[in-house]
Amino acid sequence: MDELLRPFARQHTVRLTTFRRDGTPVGTPVSLAVEGGRAVVRTYESSGKFKRIRNDPMVEIAPSTFRGEATGPSLRARARVLHGAAAEHARRLITTKHPWLHGVLVPVGHRLTGKRTVYLEVVPVDEARRQPDLAA
């Protein structure tokens, strides 16, 4: 496991900070799963964080409480959307780490509200140059 992501491996919740067009930071509590030098996050396509990431893929993650209050230092990272087999792998990672929340509650909620689920890969900026492209 990458040393930069080690503090996040056991976290149940992290604060994902995305940035508005004017640079204003917006922190959102999310669940993530870590594998190697990357983390994966689940959200839905019409969420504000997803729209902000499409505009600016640079994000920050920090260990946090369930409410998104940071409990440790933040880490600069780059986020991108996963598709196909990479998205399916991300789904399995998140479901394995959070079986009740992401194996049952979130999928049912997305289906009932008609929201399209998307998976994001979050890579520390130092790692972004060294990782192969999984989004293809």
C-alpha cells in the first residue's frame, strides 16, 4: 500500500474537498476504499462533487468524522471517473470495505431515486504521473 494513502485505509469516512469554478473549496464526507496507490469513491452523476470534479479534477482528502470534520492532515490528489471493468472493480472494493452501506443502502437509494452511480479514482498527485490509466 502506498505510504501516502496508508492513513486512509482504515478510515470509514473521509472529507473529499472539491473546488468550485471560483476556487472555493467544498468539503463532503464520503466513504472510500484504498488499493495500492489509489483510492476509490462512489457517488452519483448529478451530485455537486461530481460536477465540480468534471470541471477541476484536483481534490483533497482528509481523515474525518462522519459529518466531514477533518481529524487529520489533507492530501492533494487527482480524481477521475472510472468506466467498465475498472468501475466494477471499484464497486467490489467499496462493497467489501463497507458491505452494509455500499452493498445495500446506497445502491437501493440510487435505484429508488433514479440516480446513476459513478465511481471515482483518487490518486495522490505525486502518484498521478506513475499510475497506468485504468479509466480506459
